[in-house]
Amino acid sequence: MTQLAIKIPTLAFLTTLALGCGAADRGAAPSPAASNNGPAAAPHSKNLKVSLAGQRGAAQPTARKIIRRGELHVTVKDYAKTRAELLATLRAAGGYVASSRVYHNVGSVSSATFVLRIPADGFARIAERVAKLGTLTHETINSEDITAQYTDLAARLKSKRRLEARLLELVAKKTDNVSSLLAVERELARVRGEVERLQGKLDMYDKLVAMATLTVRLDVDRIYVAPRPATLGDQAQTALSRSWDSLAAVGRGAVLALVALLPWLLPLGGITAGTVVLVQRRRRRLRAQMPTRKPCDDTQPGSIQPKNPPMP
């Protein structure tokens, strides 16, 4: 019950603080009825002039927040010269290269893409100069008005900062209620996180508005040369070159295969040689153990003579 009694006043206090901050923001805006009735209720002409001057000052539009972007494709003949002119123009305007990408073809540049950041007030002038560096083949220019989003973020940031100041005042006060103090500190940490997030987004908008983005692509114009038709000698040379390349490829493959099989051939060769030696030894041993047979003598008694002597 004690903890519940402590939490309820704390939550009620924080809710009242947030509602009061929102009401203060709404109360800061002038009432249309009051502004309309103010000049009519003035009894003197001097007060009327002052009121009208105040209305004219309030009616002045705020500066628009506009993000400008563009993309240009330009065909040029001399890439090195055009690139130098582009960078010189960019430096004179106070801009810089955010990123670049260069494409090469047969040892020379075929195209390049540059992402430039230019001060917003000189965007149109720089874009016009870049378009004159060569033949313009593509152009895209767009503007994004973020005034409403910027104003909303600024109002929310102002409200959060006011709430942060009130929470800091509460933290600075000495209190014996530890639970209430911890709740206020947690709320203060949350509000500070929102303040940093909103401020970061506003800073990003300011950078995008202050510096426009221009993407420039330079395409190098090259003269097309038709290939010469191949003669019989060219075809024979090409065939011989391909045949030689094939033979060299086969030779390289055979050498690589031999190198790959070498770790296997060494033990297999040793096993084969040992087997041959063992077989030969066994054959010699068997021959040594076999009894020798005497040749037959026809003159010995008891031998059978052939009946019919062989024909001469």
C-alpha cells in the first residue's frame, strides 16, 4: 500500500507536467479573434498604426526550407580537361566532391560520375556552367519543400526542451522521496533522448538545405572505327595461334596432373618394386628346391629302341 501511495502521486505529477507543457505550447500561439479585434478596439489612431504594423510583421512568411537536387549527363571529348574545369568551378563556388566513380575501357577513361555538394544559393549557376562543358544529354532538377516538417520538428524540440528544463528544476530540489526522484530522473533521461534525436534530424535538414546535391556524369565521346575484314593470312595466323594455345594448355594440364599424382606415385612405386623383388626371390627359391632330372641314355640295357628309325 505504501509503494502504491507513492507511485500514484508521482505518475499524476508527471502527467500534469506533460499536459502543462503542451498547453503552454498551444497558449503561445496568438488567438485569431484577439488579433482581429485588437485594432478595432484601439481608441486612438496611434494605437491603430502600431497594431497594423504588428500585424504586418507577424504576416511575413518564414524562410522556406528547400532541398535541391539535380543530375546532369554531359558528353565530352577531352576527359582530363573537362574534369579540371569542373573541379575549378566547384572550388570557386565553395563546394566539394562527396563521391566519384571512374570507368576505364582499354586503358582510358570511358565515363565518370561525380556527386557534388554545392551551396544552395549557387546551385542554378553551377548547374548551368556544368551543362556547358560539353553536349548535355540528360538533365533532372528537383526541389523538395520541407518547411512543414522542419517547423513541426522545431516546435516539438522546443516543447521537449521546456519539459527538460522543468525536470531539471525538480531534480535540483532536495526531496526525501527516493521513488519520486528516480521517476523524475527516468523521465528526464527519456526526454533528453528525444531532444537529441530531434536535434539530430534538424541538423541533417539544415545541411541538406544549405548544400545542394548535383550528380554529374561525364561520358567520353569516341570516334567509331569499323574493323578491317580478316584476310586468309589473318585467319591462318589465328588458327595457328589457337592451335598452339591448345597444345600449350594440354602440356600445362599434363604437368599439373603429374605434379598432383606425384605424392601418390611415390608410395605406389615403392610397393610395386618391393612386390617384384619378393616374387623374383620366391621363384629362385622354388627353382633351387626342385630335383634335377638325368637325361635318358639309349645305350643302357633295358632301354626300348624305336622300331622304325627316323627317316634321314
